[in-house]
Amino acid sequence: MRLLGGVSERYAQAGGLRRYPGQDQWDADGGDCVMAEVIWALLMAWMLTQTLRSLQRDGLVERIVYPTTPPMVDYRLTGLGRSVLEPLAGLIVWADKRHDDIRSAREAFDR
């Protein structure tokens, strides 16, 4: 499916779409994309970009841009970002212990 209207190649590639040599089409895993898949891939790439920008703004991650073509960007945790790992580990342990309770609550809600 052809991408229309100035859609950024960067977003399509970040969303897992590939353009094969000699083709003016974007494919996902070698199969033709329907427009909904293209839109979904672009949306997911946009959401990832917004989340990373927010984490950078909050001081949790550092963005490193390399002067290559195409541009390459890495993200790494800052000291502040690393300091949140221990509290998050506690939340993961809690969620693991309460998984059955959470599943039961969801099932009760969905009835």
C-alpha cells in the first residue's frame, strides 16, 4: 500500500514497515500492508516518540544523536532514570503477587 500525503519514512520504518529495493510500496514482514496497518504503524511510532520526549523532558532519559545518514539516535537512562528502577521493581513484585486478584477483578468488572 502506498503511503500518501507526505508521511514520514522515518515513522514508517520505526513502525516496522520496510520498503524493498525497486518498490514504491511499504511491506510488513514481506506481505502487503492494508491502510489500517500503515496507520497503526505510524501511530505507534508517533506514540513512542512522544513518550521518549516526555521521559527526556522529565530528566529520566538522555537522547544521543549520531551524525549519520540516516540519522541514528540512542536513548539511555540518566541517574534520575536509574533511581526509579528499584521502586519499579517493587511494583513488579507486587503485581506478580496480586496477578490472580487483578484478573478476578477484571473478570468481575467485565460481567
